[in-house]
Amino acid sequence: MVEEKTILVEVAYATLDHQVILPIQVQPGATLVEAIKMSGILEQFPEIDLDTNKFGIFSKISKADTVLREKDRVEIYRPLIADPKESRRKRAEKKKNQEEKESSSAE
């Protein structure tokens, strides 16, 4: 009997207070979404929705049908809490206001 070769990949997900990295063996040609389903992570974290959550490999957004390679780390991303552009704009505005206050109080 010929033993089929598998490849090792990891499936990772993190909440604010908990991180899980699950090593699993998949068949060559397995896709990103197949690995997620095979890992059992969807049962551990029912809030993961494959239709809305984004996912990737080593911090690079990838499509569900991306074929995995040996030692890939599949990552499932949570939705953003705040828009990064809006957050940067607010910080810049706050800093500008603070600088204006400091310069007017120095006069």
C-alpha cells in the first residue's frame, strides 16, 4: 500500500484575549478554505464567517481557492473595529490642536 504524502500547514485565529494556532496535515493541492474547514477552528470559534471574514497566508490577504504549500500559515482576520484612515486623521487633528494650544500659551 502506497502512503500518500501530506503537507503540514497551520491555521491561526486570534481574539482580543486568546490566540490559537492549529497545525494540520493536508493533501497536496488543498486550498486555504479547505484547511480552515479541516482544522476544526470553525467549531471552536463560531463567530468566524467564511463569507465575511478575510483570510490570508503569512499576513497577505489571499483568496479562498489559494493552493497551500508546505509550512504555510493560514490566518483568519477579525473585522476592523475602527477605520485606520479615520483613526490617523483624528490623531493628526488632536496633535495639531495640542501644538496650537502650546504655541498660544507660550506667547
